[in-house]
Amino acid sequence: MKDTYILYGSYASYYTAKTRSYLRKKGIPFVERLPSDLTFRETVRPTSGSHRIPQLMTPEGLVLQDSVAIQDYLEERFPHLPATPETPKQKVFVHLMELMGSEGLVRLAWLHRWMFEENFAFVKKDFGRSFKPQGSDADLQKYGDLIADRMMSYGLPESSPSVRDALDKKYKHLLALFESHLIQHPYFLGGHPCAADYAVMGAFHAHMGRDPAGLRVMQEHAPRVLRWVENMLLPEVQAPEFHNVPIAYLANDEVPDTSLAILHFVADEYGKKFVLGAMGFNQAMERLVPQVGYALAPEHDQPLLPGESVIYKGLESEHRTDLYALWLTQRAQGYFHSLADHDQSQILQMLGSSTLTDLLNVPFTTKISRVDNRFSVG
């Protein structure tokens, strides 16, 4: 056990699903514990300064919070089956999917969980088990109701048959795109998972691959996606359906059209807010002119900045920048702008005229850093 990592999370958790899959596919020795664990309450959470899951305790006692930060730390120590490719097109694709596949799809997954009443009995007791795993049904319901009330307090549209049908239509379209991809490829970029695969596990497993309403649609309309989800939970890299596919990224920096179709769909549906966030942040920093090291809303680990009036494509809107999403946005922008002009041109041609190209081309004026689970300038 001395070389074993401890993952603190739960099966109902969107972000824990990403990290659990990553640890298994990389073959990293770990055990999983619930947030009700005494060590989490007394040591892990006070050390990180955050209640959010997942959190990872290393064998040396270091505590890491956030699925992307955990992955970055472990990639240096476990380079086999790298989660991020090194070629320009594939790497930009992965960074964009870290944003769109995780922070974009969270909206669809969250709404699909809480807009369908058939999910409630399962989800609430599932949450309850995270905090009182050996509790009675009444105990689980009590804790589950508390968590569900908090989640639903963030603001839901009124649930109606037409609203639920519209959600299912989007979900089925996304599933159809993924089904088309999985006819030819086991993962987004070839023969082993990348950060893009891990990024969508929150939506496809923790929410819509376990909650009754989402799972029913997946079973009825996307059997290949269901198999992919099952495979992403196993330590084996090669699925039997693709036993002849080399365990490697596709050659020649190829990003399949079917992978790009998924990225474009998510960006078209949910990506505008990330463009507005980058633009609004730039405006705020132009007024503030902060020094390197300036703390951005240090009392919060994932803050929203005050609203900015932003004009995008001729339309003015009020938008509050999500600093966590901005951090991932700048990750993609920073790598893209580090490339030679020829590579940038090839990538823009690959992406076409889209929200994605708008996102990469928002001026990258003030870099933010994430240190000790807080954001600052620099």
C-alpha cells in the first residue's frame, strides 16, 4: 500500500468519473474512498482548502484537487499511454475537448439528471451512500435530499414534456455522432485513450450512463457507446472489438472526422460561453491592470467574476467569466499560439469557421495560473 494513491470521490460525481477512468487505464495503483471517510474530513479537505471531489492523496501525502490537475501531476510520473499526444492537430483537439467535453457537456448532463423525475429515487440514494454508505434507506434519502436540494437550487428551467424532449433530442444526436465514431475507432484518437476520452466520462458515465433516464436512452439508441463506457471502466486498454488495433495514437497527426464532429457539436451547443468568458476576462483585466501574482477572488476555488458587457458577433450580452473554464481555455490557446504559423494554419483549416476558431483567436492578453486550488494572474 505504500505506493498506492487514494482517490476520494463517488460514483454519482461527474468529475470523479474522469479521474477513476484515467487511473484504471493508466494502470496507476489506487484505492477509492468516499467523502464520508474520516481522513477526507480531517486531513484531505483542510489541506486542499476545497470540498470538491475528486481529490487525490499521493503516497507521499500530497493532496491534489481537480481532475485536470490530478492528470497533469500523474502524467509526469506515469508517462506510459500518454493522455496528451505531442503532435499539433491531435494535441489541440485534446485540449479543446478537455474544455468542451467536460465543461461544455456538464450542462447537458446536469439538466438531464435533474429534469427527469425518474432519476430522483436512484440519484438521491446514490448521493446518500456517499455520505452514509451503510445507512438505512431513510438515512440515504435524508442525505440525498440535502444534496439534491443544493444541486437543484442552482437554477433549473421548468420541466415539461417539450423541454425534456428537446434535451433527449440533443442527447440522442450526440450519441449518434459517437456511435458513428465507434464503428471505426476504439477511442477518440486511435488505439488508446487520451484526455478527450477521459473528459467525456463525466457525462457519459457518471450522469447519463448511470442515471435511469440517460441510461435507458443509451441502451436503446447507442449500444456501442454503452460498450465504450463499460470498457473505459476496465484496466485493459484493448477492447475485444478492436483487438487488432495497435495501442497507439493514429499516425500522421490524424484526427478522425468523426471525432471532430463530436467536438463541433458540443462547441456549437455549449461553446459560446467560453468565448464570452475569454472576452469578458480581457475587458476586466484591461481596467484592472493587475500585477503578476494578483489573486482573483481568492475566497473561492472556482469563482465567477462580476458580469461584463461583451459584444460577440454583433450581439451584446452580460456574461460572468468562469475562471476554471478560462484556465482550460487558455491551456488550449497557449499551446495553439506556441505553434509555428504553418501548424496554426493547418489546425484552423481542420476546425473550419466555428466557435472553436473564434475561441482560439480571442486575444490571449493576461495569463492566469492555478496554484493551491486558487487562481491568480501570472
